[in-house]
Amino acid sequence: MGKQRILFISYAHEDQAWLECILDEFRKQADPDLVETIWTDKRVQAGEDWKREIAKALARARVGCLIVSNSFHDSDFIRNLELPELLSLYDQGRIYLTWVRVDNADYRMATYGKVQSLIPPHPPLDQLPDDERQKRLGEAVSGLIGMLQGRRAQHEAEGGLRHLWRAALGTAGLALCTLIMFLSTIVAEWRPERTEVLQLLHQSSWIGYEPARFNPAVLDSTTELEIIRELATLREVGFTGIVTYGSRPDLACIPRLAHEHGFKVIMGVWNPLDDNELRIAYDNRQYVDAYCVGHNCLSDDTGLTLCSERQLQHALRWLRDRTRKPVATTQLAKQYTPEASRLNAMGDFLCPDVHHAYSLHDLEGDIRTTVGELKRIAAIAERFDQPVMIKSLTYPVRNTLQEEPDYHRQADYFEGVVNAIRDPLSGTRIPVALVVHGAFDSPWKQGGSFLPWDPYTGLFHADGKPRAVVGRWMRLRRVAG
């Protein structure tokens, strides 16, 4: 193959059958010369230094494709060698990189999540009927062929056009044209009325909602009937607005059902780079009052980054321009600083995630820490003239499964925080809308980027019975009203 640029496929050996499916489809669609550009570790001959051969192949790669599965995630070799090198090449702009999800592997906060998937990741290939699976495989291979051929030509053509522009206009002329194009996008950008955003945030009692039996690793982990029952429970106790966290196909019915129950809806998009999620969010626009795009995607509690600020901003603008609905993003509170001007001005309101290392043994200290963060965020919102909603005001009932739950301590925390920020002398300088998190415990939040207490933050038991905090919260809301 000499110095020919190649398609490098990274896969776990347990997924050999999926690799063969992709190779078979390649042979159907591409000429033999293009098929020869595909490189997998099957090309390493007996007796060769396989690590060295893989490193050489990575250096020659033009396109990288990941076959994503649970086995892929479990592979130490992929995690420690192949994937970091592919991501590094991608970040340097030296290769195109994409991926195909073949089973229920949870990709949402994986390091490759910042990369566009080749085909919609929901549902994964192994959950599709045979004819639909074959159709998706065909689309995937067609996309890879486009990367190997079409996009290269397009990139070179764009480079040629830039060269002609420079020759014709010179540096000053090109700068002027760029400025005009930039200003035209600003003029054309739609923004909601500030008063409408404030009314939306402050005239509802908000709760973060995922179904009680939701598990992102399992498609269709809940049913529409269960969602209807849970929404009815939330509405019955007095909640009038819900915030969701993602736009998966199996949860796409939630905005419609919530709208039918009289809720205001802020629909979440977990991965700003997932075109499928964005499309589902767009398709629900008639039931949605605002969108929250990205959840701790600039950096989670472990420092993992899913996308760049530029990519996030592009997703927000895409959704706002097409739906004419307010948009925001949720990032960890520490991301919001007076210097973070781009993030602070990115959406139509601030919507940070405020949580910290709760002691659970020093309630007053936990309240003081949270109130301090809320006052800091409110000051930033005031400085940037932004409405503010705290998307994830949360407090666990316990830190581990072995501890006894303390439901009254959870209620005392919420009451203490609300009373403190409302204090006319020492509270926040501007109104802060609060989203209590969340409706139910989340047993699936184990390991990875999750904190030990993450599974135990529900305001309701799994059977729909409200915990002590619910009655206390509604009394606080009535006093505020």
C-alpha cells in the first residue's frame, strides 16, 4: 500500500462480526482500490511488532472509524493507545474521525462523544430489524466513502477558493468581507423578548424529570403509560414545569405528554454534537417552551470534555434560529466566571448546575456553600444582563446505599437555601429561578463521572409517593407567590 492514506478501523475483537458486516458493505459499494485503503489489525502478520504496525497505520490514517460497543469500552488497548492517538490526530485536524454504535454502550460522556457519529446512535445497530440494520450499514459505509473521497476534494476546493480570494482582494479586502459576513449573521439572529424569558422561568414550579425506571444503557427502559402516570403525580402535588436532560428517541414523547398535562417544558439536549438529538428536539418544538443544550459538556466532574465552546454555541444557534424558542446551556457552576464572557452570553438565560461535595453531616455548612455559589452566579448574571435559572438544585438523602436515608435533612436543606436567597438584606441581588433535582432516584448513576451520592437525589419514591421535601417545597412556593 506504500504511502497511501488509509481508513483506520478501531474495534474490539469481540466485535469481529460487526467489522465483517462493514467490510462486506464496503466491497458492495466501493471499487477494489478504495477497499484496499481499509486498515484493521488483521493486516498485522505473524511475527511482526503489532504495536509498531498499528502506530504506523495511525500515522497514515486519513479517516478513523470506531466500532463502539461495551467490548470497545472495556478494551484497555483501545482506551490507552488507539483511541487517544485517534482523538489527538482529530484535534490536530489531521484526520476525519467518526463512529458507529453497535450495542447499548453508553457513549454520552465518552471521550469520543465530541465527534459526530456516522449514523444516528439511537437505536444501536443490534436493536434494529435486519432490513433496517442493513440500510443503516449502507448509510454508514457511504459516509465513510464520502470522507475518503468527496470531503477531501471539497476541502481542497475550498482551499483553492481561499487562495483566489486572497489574490483578488488582498488581506485588507478579505478581512472586510469576513467582517461583513459576521455582521450579517448578527443582524439575522433571532432573540426572544427578555420579559417572556423571565415570565417562563419564574411563573412555574420546576422539577428535573427522567422516568423512574430510566437507564441510558437500555433502550425503551420505560413505557409511555409509566411516563403518563409519573407526570400526573408531579402535576397533582403542584409542579407546573419540567426540565428534561436529553432527547433520546425513547424519551421523545415526554414533551408532548407533559404539554398535554399542562406543564411548561424546557427540553434538554445531552450531546450538542448529536444531530439525531437536535433533530428530535426540533421535531418537538410545538410542545417545548425553551431548550437547554448540553449538560456539563465543556467539563464534567472528572474534567472530561465533550465539545468545544464553539461547537456548543453552534448547536444553540441552530436550534434557536429554527424553532424561535429561548435556548440555554447547563455547565458546572465553576465554569461561570466574570472572565467567561462567551459562555455567560451564549444563551438567552444562564442555567448552571450547582452542586458540590456535600458533607451530609454539616447541614448548615452545605447550605452556606450552596447559597454562596448561588449569590456568585446571580452576580455574574446581573453583570451580563442575563436571567438565571439553577437547573440542578439537589441534595441527596444519603451518600451511599449502606447509609440510612434522611428525608427530613433533604427537606431542611431546600428550605434553608430558599430562605437564604430570598433574604432582602443578604440574599441574591436578582431573582433566581430554581429547578429541583430530580423527580426520582437514579440507580444507574454509578461510577465514571458520577459522584457517590448521585443515585440518591429523588424527591419521590419509585412508586410515586412524595418524600418530605415535596410538601415543604410547595409551601415555600406558595409563600413566594
